[in-house]
Amino acid sequence: MRGIEKLHPVVRAKAERLVELCAADGLPVKITETLRTQAEQEALYAQGRTTPGRIVTNARGDGYLSPHQWGVAFDVCRDVKGREYENNDRFFEKVGAIGKTLGLFWGGDFRSYKDSPHFEDVDFMPGNSTATLKKQWGTPEKFMANW
Ligand SMILES: [Zn+2]
């Protein structure tokens, strides 16, 4: 899902601010993905494992392990047609650095699987884990009902 309105209000504000700050720095950023349903996360997890394509996530859908399922993460690309993921000018590192000033964790800093288009809110994701959210709310639906 792509709509920025699907994000937690706090994370949505940070995403909007990130786009603004990057634009002011000559970095055109577009939000490409926000909230994922369990079915969408399971389909993504299957990719490269039981369905064609390359592996793009280590988070299974059934345990609510992805911050995208909780509406506290989003992905970006360069807002230039045909050059969305080009990085010869270190575009994603620059956007990542700006994101960090807003209290976002940048996916390029993951130790195992680098995910440069990815951002998640560290306040909701201590240790890059959904454990705190799961412990407090149980399911994304219960979390979202309290936004
Ligand atoms: Zn992501």
C-alpha cells in the first residue's frame, strides 16, 4: 500500500518532513510503500523462497515482524522516472542522513540485509524489533484502533 495516510500520524509527519527537507536539499524523494497487510507481507516473504524473484525481506507476515505491518515504516525512491533506485551520487545515503535527524532508522544501516529505501520510526521500533508493539498491543489492528 502506498498512501502516506496509512502511516501512524507521528510517522506520517516525519515522512512528510523528510520529503520537504530532502527537496530543499535538491533530493527529490517519493514515498513508495507504507502499510502492508499480513497477506501482503506473507507474499513478500515468499518471494525468492517459494515464489519467483529475489529475497527482499526477512520478516514473516504471520508474526507481525515487519514494521510495515504496524504503519511505522515507509520506503522511498528518487522521484525521477527511470532513475528511481540509481545511487551513483549516493542519493540514498544523503536521504538516510536527513532521515536520521528526524528520529528515523535508515535501512541502509541494517547489518545483515541493507535496505536503503527503508525507514522506520525508532520510537516504535527499539532495537529494530516489533516486540514492543506486539507486547503492548498484540495486533496491528488493536494498535491502529488507538491512533
Ligand atoms: Zn521498508
